[in-house]
Amino acid sequence: MNAKRNLFLNVIATVEGATGLGLLLLPSVPFALLLRLESATVEASFVGRIAGAALLALGVASWMARKDELNPSLFGMIIGILIYNTAVSILLVYAAAFLKMTGVILWPTVAFHALLAVWGGLLLRGFPSETQLETR
């Protein structure tokens, strides 16, 4: 197992799993810290809980895959994580720039997700093509 991939998946598992639990159990806290939303609507809290469940699932899947050998499923998972981190970075910048939603941890979170997107992209450079994986 590639140690860099293992570390990447451990970081994703820990951070996204914890964030998912936070959103699932008490969405108002991440909302306040990230977007400075002091009172979210019932609908927003519900959507936050759905997002929390998805992040918790991403964290568990990353934890389970952290010691996997190279295979197309692991490649797909890292592509998915790359897409997620890129989209989150862009959406949070949009929230700050256009929606004027800026909580105390917004910019560190943008930087963190951008870093994870770059890290994931660099990890993908080490993957053989899918055809090479199938011939093993």
C-alpha cells in the first residue's frame, strides 16, 4: 500500500467523518462556524443532516479503503474525493464572495479543501491506467 495514499484516506476519513457526525447530530454548530448562520431554518437543518450522512459515509468508505491495493474502485473513490473537494472549495468561495456568508472557519476550510483537491490530484498521477490495472 502506498503510504501517501494511506495518509490521504486517513485524513479524509477523520475530517469528513467528524464533520459528517457534526452535521448529522447538530447542524447548527457547523453552520454557525462555517457560514455565520445563527439560526438555520428547519429545512436547512434537514439538508445539513443529509449532507452529514453523506460525509459520514465518505469518511467510512475512506477508512475502509485506506489499505486497499491499486484497483479501479480505489481510483474511482479518489476521483470522487477530488471532485468533492474541488466543488466544496468553489462553493465556499462563492458563499463568501456573493452571498456574504463568512464564518470564523470559512477561509481555513476553503484552504483545507483546496489542499485536499491538489493532494488527491497528485495521488492520481501515480495510478496506472485502468487497462494496466485490469491486466494484473
